[in-house]
Amino acid sequence: MMKTIPVAPFDYLVFGGSGDLSMRKLLPALYFRDHDGQLSEGSRIILASRGDQSTEELVPRVREAIGKHVAAEFINDDIWRRFVGRLTYLSLDATAERGWDNLVHLLQDQPDRIRVFYLATAPDLFGDICRNLARHNLITPQARVVLEKPIGHDLASARHINEAVGSVFAEHQIFRIDHYLGKEAVQNLLALRFANSLFETLWNRTAIDHVQITVAETIGVESRGGYYDKSGALRDMVQNHLLQLLCLVAMDSPSSLRADDVRDEKLKVLRALKPITAETVGMVTVRGQYRGGAIGGASVAGYLDDLGEPTSDTETFVALKAEVASWRWAGVPFYLRTGKRLPERVSEIVVQFRPVSLNIFPAEAGLFSANRLVIRLQPDEGIKLELVSKDPGPGGLRLRNSALNLSYAEAFKIRFPEAYERLLMDVVRGNATLFMRRDEVEAAWSWVEPILDGWSRTGQAPKPYTSGTWGPSSAIALIERDGRTWHDEPM
């Protein structure tokens, strides 16, 4: 068990507190932190939403959510009673007056403690909620606000949200969350790069041929069809998750791990991305939309059937080729892909090194591949370094590819905190290193928006792909015409 230190008492107020995100991610994460002793005595969790119910009426639903998303071995009656004792439900209208006086009354007895306002709502409510918090004098020097993605649907809307929230909160109080940055393997990428001279000296165009970043899902749009059809894979996944991963791979070493030092380096990467325009969008991007097929041996419906609409030009798959115009990365392509209804659920970063400059081995030694580093984010977090070694035994020199494989679960034999567990506590501590700064968000939109415009101007419609495959065939052509291949092998 990892040693944990309780944080100072705090109030965690979740707007949209009875919604799906709260029940599926936030409350289980806070329960785990309570289980591990990080919630100090007196800390409170306040769930606010429009529903007219009492705390007692909501508790059974919270218990059901904890039972569903927390393994039975971690559910303890004493811890549950302590956790449920922290809960308070408030019926409150974020955009009107109803319920705000009750919130003021609840918080006024602890004016000096840390207050976290978590906005698990639609982004168009962010401004209204923040203005109401200010109007009711609830924003203290110890207050923070957490913004869930998406922050806007384009650059203009992102700026509008940032300005609305920034008009009442200082930038250091604003935590724009991307749960991918809380994953253990993502953070380990910083240690891998900057604590190991072996890798950092090779982490550039001289040694690296290309980089692949894949975030694949087996599920379809499920109940999110209404939202997803207005968003699509580029907005929903590339603009935030994949670009953040690209930044961590490509950034130069920060001078320290202070939040702004790290985010300054990520911002440099975003600003160095080569623009994709209407003239190039057809060559370096692929849009796809899933059709019916099979996942895990079971038949699944197509996107239009899931959506319940006869037509839609929303993409559920994106593959693209990005380039970072810097001394470190000039000429090294970054291939990004993400999609729904793909063959397996996997998120990984693949760093493909260049082949040896001179092959001195005879033909009978066999063929071998260049070194490759695979960083698996989910499932089964781990790192695999593929090397070439001699095949043991007599009878001449034979070479084969082998791997140094680090599985976090096997190596450390502890339960790793889920991403939200870490990030929720980082907010309380005021540590913004794993959160996006305003200029990062807007720089990402500045790069993504021309792709959206290019698709619109050129009429690049999503190409159909069968559920259970790795996307449209043109996604394979995207990388193979450069003489490379997608990495689709298990760890």
C-alpha cells in the first residue's frame, strides 16, 4: 500500500453532481481517496443539480455507483459510512436563483477552507455558473474551479468560455482537466524521458524514424449520440487527448516540474505544429464512420443506427499525419489515430527508432526490425522496448526480435490510482502541472480548426468502415505510402 498523507479539509462542490460523470468517475475516485486516507476529517462533498431530491434519497444511487465502479475488496462498511457522512445534496439551478441561498448558507461556516467547484455540466453553463458564484461572494482566495472538456467546439467558443470563466477566476485558480494526463503511464513518460539519459540523448530526429499515437475504443457512441454528432472524433479526442500526448512526447525538457515550466514547453510544441490546410487536408487526414459489424464475436449496429438518424457526416474515426517544425523533430512524422468500434480498446504511444545504418550480419542470420519503444496507457499499463538479440543455441549466428517488457501491475503489485483520483487531489493541492492552461487550449484549437475548415471546403466526407476493423482502408494507405505500418500488435 502506498503511503498517503491527508490534505487539508476542503469542500468539493460538483455541479451536475447527480449526472453520469459524477456517478461513474468522480464519486468513485473520491471514495478511493477516502479509502486510502487522503480525505481529512471534516472534508465535505456537495452534489448540486436541478433534481428535486434529498441527500437521503440520493445516497442509494451513490451506493449503487460505488458498488459498480469500485472493486468489492475495497468496499468497507466503516469507510462507506465515513464517506456517505461527507455527502450533501443541493437542488440548485445553475442559471437562475433557485438554491443558491442554500449553498451560501452551507459554505458560510467554513469561509477559509479550500473550495473546489467542479463543473461537470455542459460547457455553455460554465460562464453562468461562475458568474453566479461571484455574485453570491463564494469565490475566495482558496477557491478553484475545474472545467471538464470540451472547452468549446471551435476557437471562438473556446475563447468565449475562457473569457467568461476568467472574468471571475484568476488563471491560477482554473483547472482545465484532461483525464488522460492523470494516467500513470502518461506521467511515467516524463520520468522515462527526463530521468534516463539513455532515452533523452536519442529522443530526436537523428535516432527516431516516426511516432504513432493510438487511442482506440470498441464501444460506439452509446447514449452520447446527441452530443457526439455535434462533435465528432477530431473535436472529441484529437483536440485534447491526442494532442496532449503528442506534446508530452515532443516537448523539450522543462527547467523544472513546476506547472508553468511544463506547460510552457507543451505550448511550444503546439505552436510548432505544421498547419494542415485545405490544400493538404486530403493527403494527411482520413475521416471515417463506422458501419455495422462484429466486436468480440457479437454483432453491433452502425453509427446511423446508433444515432437514430438517416444521414450524418460526423466522423467516428480520424487518422492524420502531423509534423513538428522544430530542430528536434524536423522531418519526423507523428501519426495519430482514434476511433470508435475498433477491434480492441487500447491507448498507446509507439516510438519507432531508425534502422541500423549498416547491417553487418549475413543473410542466414535472418531479418530483424529496428528498435521500437511501446508505451501502453490502457489497458495493462506498461512499457515494452523491442531489441534485437542472438537466438540462443549452436549452429551459427541467428538474430531475432525480443522485448524488455515492464508491466506496472506485475512489477509494482499495487493498485494504481485511477486518473481522476490523482487529478481531483491535485486540484485540492493547487498543483496545475497536469492541467491545461488557457493558451494551450486555444493553441490546440488554432491547429485543429483549419482541419475542420479544410474538410468543409473540400467536401471530405467520412469514409465507411466495418465495426471491428482498424478504420477505413485509406487510413492504412496514409501511413503505408510513407513506407511505414501501423502498430497493431499486443503488448
